[in-house]
Amino acid sequence: MIDPFIRKLEYGAHLTEQDRADLRDAVLDVCTFKAGEDISPQGDVPLNVHVVLEGWGCRYKLLEEGQRQVVALFVPGDMCDLHVQILTEMDHGIGALTDARVAQISPACIKALTDNPRIHLALNWGTLVDEGTLREWLVNIGQRPADQRLAHLICELHVRLRAVGFADEAGLDLPLTQAQLADITSMSPVHINRTLMTLRCADLIRTEGRFVDIPNFDRLAEFAGFEPSYLHLGGTKPNVQV
Amino acid sequence: MRYFFDTVDPSGARRDGVGVDCPSDRSARRLARKALGEMFSESPNVGDETYEILVRDNAGATVFAGTLAYRRD
């Protein structure tokens, strides 16, 4: 299996065989986390950059009475904050949503990677994709009704997982609980349950355990108003390639 | 603690057999208000409609009961 980290970055720049070898070497320091564990807690001094290799992680904020908002999801291949080590404190937490294998990259290693212009381009592309995704989530949470909002999230995850070879055309393995989906979409778990039922009744999705089958992706995307350009899987402009 | 959210909407009554973990009665009630609002605001609103949520705790005691209704007149 091709490393999902490399597979993702290939969308951002034309990497050479040496670049791929350097990226593979950068993610050798791997830690495992159990579902629910913090990878980088809020308030800590950020040290290393994290790359999810297996499992799912998230970026989240906790409120005083225990409410949690997930503000980003990390699937295999995703990097958490390229330049985080310049900050004095984590203003949010990074946690594992499922059991996960996560690589840690030291600031020195990040420096070496970003000295390579092709890898630098790919990592900058990745940062822009993260920001684009956050904007799309803001629109999703702020403006779309529940059924379209959840359908939009499913479309996005299907595209992201397929891009790194972790899902096929038929659907995706969605290892999240209804409570986690509620924290992601700003909906109550009660309404997540009702909304999943609505999507199933309309035959937009079929569920079997954790697996979400998508009988017709285009139909689901049209229903959700999902337009994948913010994921920038078309890559970067030809004239910025190095 | 686990709380159970029974709902009634125009399509029928649904008893919650799974439940949701909440740290307190207060947070269960907040969740119930939110869920009731979600059900209500996303209704097709085609006539007289009533939406209800009743929250039970593990021991079966009611910790929240709320109703929202649309009227045609």
C-alpha cells in the first residue's frame, strides 16, 4: 500500500522518487493512540507536527459544560498544522476519534522537508485545502439543513478517503458514533439518528454496521449541494510546479 | 449518565432504546431543547403539526418534557 501521506501530497505537487523517499523517512516515528485519547491536548506547548497514518483524528474545542465542537477531521494522510511549533500554546485539542497510528515529525525534520521546493509546495497546498475545508464546514453548519448537512459531510469524507485509497466507489467505512457525528455537525445525537433515517428512507445512503453504502454518488452530491472544488484534488497550477 | 429521548412527530412516536450519555440533568435538558428545535424548524410545516420530546433518566424518571406546535389558523 502506498503511504496515504505521500498519496495525498502527490495531488499538491509533482514529487520525485527521492521526495517520496524523504517523506517516507519523515513519518517513521509512529505513536499509537486509543479512541478518545488526546494526541495534542489544548493548553500544551506544541512540539511536533502530526500525520495520521491509520484511523481517524480530529481537531476540537471543549466548552465549560462539556459540549464539544469538532472543527476538523483527520483521515489517513492528513497532517495537523505544518508550522504549529512556532506557537506558544495549543488553542484547541487534537484527539483520536478511533484507534489511530500517528507519525510525529520534529521541527528540524519539517525544516528539512520545507527546504525542498516540491515538498514545500505540496505542504502549502495541504494547508490551503485545510483552510478551504474549514470554510466549507462553517457554511455547512451555519446554513444547510440537517439532511443536506449530514449528506455533505458524507460526500466530503467519501471523496477524501477515495483520494488516499481508503474507500472505493461503493461507499465508505464510517467508524464514528452518532455522538461524534453530532459533535462534528453541531446537531444533537437525537437529530443525527433521525437524519440518518431520512437519508436512508430517500435511498441516498444505505448503512450496514459502520459501512455507508452510496448507491448513487452524484444524486447524494446534488442533494447535499456538494461541490468538491474546495478539496483542490485537481492540484496546483502548472506554472507553480518546481 | 445515560438519558433516553423519546420523540413524537407527525410520522409517529419513537421510543429511544439506545440513549445518549450526558454529564448532568442540566445538559440532558439542553440537548432536548436543541433536538426539539431541530425537529421543529426542519418540519415541512404543511398544517397542524405537533413535536414532542420526553427525556427519561436511567431510573425512568422524566427530566424534560417539551412540545412545539404549528397551527393552521
